[in-house]
Amino acid sequence: MEEFQSLLRNPDKRPRDLTRMRELAFLMGFSPRATEPFLTLRRKGGHLYVKPLGGERQTRATERVGWNGWVELRSYPLDERHRSSKVGCIVAVEPDILVLQEVEDRPSLSDFNRDYLGPKLGSPFDQWLFTEGNDNRGLGHALLTRNGHRIVGFRPHAHEKDVDGKDLFGTDCPEYTIVTPGGEELTIISVRFQEDGDLGDSSAKRREQAQRVRSFYDRLTVQGKDRVVVCGTLGEVSYADSLRPLLGDGALRDVPCHSGTGPGNAGQRGQLSFGGPSGDWLAKHDYLLSSRALYAGIRQSGVHFPPKACGGRLTRPFLRDNGRGRDGAPPPPLVWADFAL
């Protein structure tokens, strides 16, 4: 107490005097944060303090100096309800080739494949590829294959620019080449167009994106590659003018509109199979498009929603309601197709 009072009366306190006063205040029980948990970071007055359990507050960064030491940060997994709904969709369809978007990173993809998909499918996907793009959050695209399907090629398009010289694609528009067990080559383009509500003219941006993706498809056609799939979020209904460069002439066909698609597994809970000349999912933004060569070989196709969100009923009003589940989060639809290659 005497040392503390002596330092307190000193009008010319140096930094080490202030540090000693804080230590003494803690020992005497004056510190109001003595019972805080293991580690607390506080941003206060341009300074960053660390407060370990059972110790006095320590300055780790100021306006003059950088970090003094380091702190390891760990991320937490997604809510189990969200993860289980994604796993349920994938397991119900049992795909040989799986395209994912907005994937956090490769370690997360590896864990998801090994720890969640593997036990449900009998074994994890044999090959997987994760690529980042232009997203500031680091989210990227992913491709997973199994049952003898091999990833043999990859072509990014994150460098593509729009008319203003800015990034054309918000994430990327990766182009994958896959060889089937029978030796057939398949090209998949994973797309994610501009969404409404983003800054700028969303429709004009989507149109430019559609024109560029169409140029990718035309290049593949000239090269003699007629087995092409374009899948992902186009951000607009199929009859929108902004998507006309991609859908207008019928070179790329909307898989759900295939007239030969039967009821398939539509009776299963949470599953809807497409049929009819116009399809049943009219207000969609998620697409599975195929070249004419693949379109002619469609055996079955559909979209799978988590059973919880459907409540056991397959109705169009549910689809128009954006498919939001009881926890307020939109369930992830999985659009799928079975092709005869």
C-alpha cells in the first residue's frame, strides 16, 4: 500500500511506474476485471490490451508499436442444423460429381468430406478441388468426385474484367474437366452471377456475365467438346432478358425442363422431380444447364430440399416462399441430374 501511495503522489509518472501501479492495484484487489475468463481483447483509446485470467492487464499494441506477442484464433463450426441439412441433401441424391459454392476453405472442405459425407455415403469423395476467387471473405468454389470420376483439368476465370475494368465475377467462374470411368470427357462450369440488391445495375452485370459464360461455351464447342454442364446461381428467372445470351437460343438446355423426365423419386419426403415442358420450379435462381448432347441422355433429374423445411409436403407455394426452414435459414437446394454417358 505504501509503495502504491508513493507512486500515486509522484507527478512525473513514467510508463514503468504506471505498470507497477496496475500490478499493485491487482494484488490489492482494486482491479475490476480480476475474474474475467482466460483471455479478453479490448480495443480502447487506440490501444489493444490483453487480460489473462489471474493476471494484470497487459498492453499488446499501441499507436506507436505493433503487436507484442501473438494470439491464436480459432473458428467455430456451423450450426449442426445447417450442416446436417446439407449432408442430408447430398446423401439423398448420392452424386458421383458434386459442385459446391461459397466454400470456406480447403481444410473445411476436407473435414466436411471426411467426417460428414464419408460416414453417410459409405466412403468420402475420392478427389476434391477447392479454389478461391475474388471474394473478399475468401469463399470459393469446390468440386468433388468419386466412383472412378477423375478431375483432370481446371481453368479459372477470376481474372475476367467487365466493361469498366472491374472484376466481372464476384467469386470466380471455374471451368473443370472430368473424365468418367468409361473415358468420356465432361466439362463443368460453376457460375455465380450478380444478385439483386448488390450495388450497381444488377441486371446489366448479369447480362455481361451471361455473355462471357456463353463465350466459354462457344469456345468449348469449337474445340469439339460437346459434353458441357453450366450450373450454379444465375440470380434471375429463366425468362429474364439478362440471361438471354445464355438461354436464348437453346444451345444450353435447362435440365428441369426435360420432357422425358419421369416422376422418379418424387414420392420421397423432401424431394421434387421435374417434369413437363416448362418445369415445376418456375421462380428459381439455381440452375443446372447442359449441352444438347448431354440433354438427350438425361435419365432423371430433380431438386432436393431438406425434409424438415418441406414439412413432408411438396407444394409450389413452399418453393415460392424461398424454402425457408423453421430456424429462419434457407435450406440448401441440391439440383441434380442423372446422365447416360
